Amino acid sequence: MDRFFTAISTGIAAWVGQPSAFVIATATIIIWGLTGPVFHYSDTWQLVVNTATTIITFLMVFLIQNSQNRDAAAMQAKLDELIRAVDDARGQFIGIEHKTDHEIQRIRADLEKECQDAQEIEAGKPHSDQYLDRLMQRR
């Protein structure tokens, strides 16, 4: 079941991300709009497109979320492998995505502080804020 759903969701997500899918969806809406006078803009005419778009949107949310979850998990696995393979990298960052938002924010703040302290120690190198200020002045 898992492989079947993965194959289906991957295929559909890939297809609906293509320009042809957008063209088909746009054409469908245009055709529906043009048929309004034929059906006298009836409640049934409106209900058809409302129901169809609601169902498609509802199902697409799950398919796209499944695709994004797999992409994010694959990216984390790749990053974990890089951390593992690089000698100077800190292994405690492997699996960090399983921590709470608060824990991750604390780790990020500690890393930023550590980088700022390291930059201040390095002679002749301006702080990253100075680089940003210089870039902003170029505008």
C-alpha cells in the first residue's frame, strides 16, 4: 500500500506541476464559464464547479503533503550523511529535525552567537552585519 500510494502521489504531483496541467485547468474553467449562459447560470451549474474544485483541492493537499514529506526526509538524510562524512562536522546535529521548535531556536541562537564570537576573534574581518549594511547601501 505504501509503495502504491508513493508511486501515485509522486506521479500526480509531478504531472500537476507541469504547464500542461495548468493549461488544462484553465481551459476547463473557461469552458465552464462559457457554458454559463447555456445553463442560465443555474445553481446546478455553479455547484458542479464548486464541488469539483473542492474535491480536487482536498485530495491534492494530501498528495502534495506526501510528496513534500518525502522530499524533506530525503534532504535530511543527505544532510545527515554529509555531517557524518565531514570530519569537522558535529555529529550531534544528525536528527536535529526531531527536536521541538523551541530547542531548534535555542540551538540556532547558540550557533549564531558562536559564529559572531568567532568573527570577532578573527582579525580584520568585519561582522556579517557590516556586509549586509554595505549590500543594502548599494541599492
